[in-house]
Amino acid sequence: MTDADVAKYLREHPEFFDAHVDILAQIQIPDPHEGRAIPISERQLSQLRQRNRILEAKLAELITFGEENDGISERMHRITLTLISAPSLDDVLGTLYFHLREDFSVPHVALRVWGLENPPARDEFSAVSDEMQAFVTSLTVPYCTSHAMFDSLQWFPAAQPTLHSFAYIKLTNEKLGGLIVLASEDAERFYPEMGTLYLQRLGDITSATIARQLDWPTG
């Protein structure tokens, strides 16, 4: 009789230990941690404790993620309320930069809008390359990368040599083009696999508030 035969028999006859309860108390199996023989009941308790530790660690991780998401949601709510109450374009842009820097700890932010016949005299409405415009048109969700796209690195003249991660957020408007770029010296701040839900919401609320100030159609 082989080990496989014994295992097959016990699986097919679970009532075996009901008739031989004393055998369970006599069975000794190796302790995976200490190398000594222990009763099967002690081994089962050890396994249960290990599973509990794993579950507790996963629960703690979920709680941490939940708390982080709650914090981000609160900050998004705060920036949204401030943006929609901003009375002018200057206030909208000032609010955007302030909250991204102070609330979200984003060290570098640039915004560009193109397509206006008479754009305001601000950097945000300066020329954007055709390649960048085509790239933005192709975006369906925010794009995070370790490399600056096209001419966007030039939008951060003082910080160019130190920037190692970027997030590109399309402004949603049917008539004009627009883009928010977030940049950081931290190579892990914006990375391709990260979630972009809150970045998308940031783009949506920024688009809506700028559209109101410039009398854009909001579709």
C-alpha cells in the first residue's frame, strides 16, 4: 500500500476517525518551524494561527487603503467646492495650483489650453506643439509615466533636470484642447500602473470651472 492509497482511503472514508478517535491523539507530525514531532491537533492550531495572521495583515492593509481613499476623497471634495466658487479665471487657476501643492503635495503643476481666438495673456494659453496636441487628443484616461511627453518638460524651466515622474490629464471639452501636467522629483509618485480615477475627476472639475470662466461650451 502506498501513501497515495492511504490518502485516498481516508478521503473516501471520513468516518474512519469517528471509529478510531484515539488514533488522532497518537498521531505525531513534524513541526514546520521547530523540526520536532507534534500532535496533529497542535499542527492544526498552528496553521489556524498562521491563517489568522495572514487575514489580520490583509484586513489592516484594507483599512489603510480605505483611510487613504477617504483622505483623497475629502481633499477632492475640498478642491471641487473651492473651484466652483472661484469668481474669476485667475482665482480658478490660483485655487488649482494652491490645492494641488498644499493639499495633494504635488510640487509642480502646469496647465495649457489651446484653440482660443483671443487667449488671455498667461503662460497657460501659450503655444503647444502639434505633437502634444495630437497626444492629448488620443488620451481617454490620464496617462502616468517616467518620461516627459514632447515639449511639456519645457513648461517646468526651473525643475527640468530633477523631474522623474509625470501625470497627463486631458481637459474635457468638445471645442478646445487642454491639459494638466503634474510632475514630481519622486520617480514613484506617478507610475503607469497607478489608479487614475481621482486624476480623471480632477480633469473633469478643472475643465468645467475653466469652461465657465471662458464661456466654453461644456459638452
